[in-house]
Amino acid sequence: MSESMFKMWVSIAGMGLMAIAMVVIYFSRYKIKFKFLKAITAIIAYLCLIIGGLIMVYVVFTGPTS
């Protein structure tokens, strides 16, 4: 697999993590009533958001491949 294809899959994984975070935080805030489960899902969502953001920063700042 070339470096360009690898970066494409890494960036798709980052976007996927951000999409998962969006759905999970929605459920955490509006659908789940049990406080302990709310906290756990919120922590998972924010971790996905942070990891996805760091992946996107990595992809952007490593620049184009030749």
C-alpha cells in the first residue's frame, strides 16, 4: 500500500471517529437517563473526538505525498 493510500485510510478513520463521537454524545445527552451510563458514553464520545481530531491534525500537517 502506498503512503498516499495509507494517509487516505487514516483520514477516513479520523472522520469515522468524529462521526461516532457525534452520535454517541447525542445519545448521551438526550436519550440515556441513567447517570452512570451517561457519563461513560460521554467519556467515550469525547475520547473518540479527541483521537479523531489528532488524526486529522497529523494528516494535514504531514503534507502531501509524492
